[in-house]
Amino acid sequence: MPETEDLFANLLLSLAAAAMQQMGKLVNPLTNKTELDLPRAQQTIDLLDALQAKTKGNLSDKEDRLFTTLLGDLKRNYIDTLNAQPAASPAPDAAPGAAEPEADA
């Protein structure tokens, strides 16, 4: 059913666009700003993973290829975006310049 395949493809593309927007790769059309929300992007990718698992064996070859390609691209972009984020600096154990406690001899 071509119409159903088109609707399913539109659903996948819509979710993929949302994930790309959440990764800051696309401008949010409501705010006209690029926004980064990696936890939400991860949630959207997880949703697509679950949807792929639930539809396994029920997709046409074309739908399956689209799904696999979209998920692979999203996961690569997510990892690239995650790796591009500055690492959080660890909290210091002591205030700067504080003397180390001396051991009793």
C-alpha cells in the first residue's frame, strides 16, 4: 500500500527531523534558534529504536532501508554532537591554594 508506506516514511522523517533539531543540527521553527537538548535527542532515538524493533518483519524493503539509514545517521550525529561537547571539569577536592594536610610522623 503506497499511501501507508508514504505515511510511515513521513512519520520516520518527522521523528528524525525532531532528533536533529534536538541535537542543534536544525533550527527550531518556533524560536528561529538552534537549540541543544541531548537528553531529548537520545529519547527520540530510543523511541525510533523501539519502533524499529516492534515493526521488525512488517516493513517493506524500502521502509526497512529508510529506517536503518535514518537511525544510523541519527546515532552517528548524536555521537559526534556528544563528543563535541566540552567535558565537565571535575570539582576540586580542596579550595585553590589550600595546604595539604601533613601526615603525623
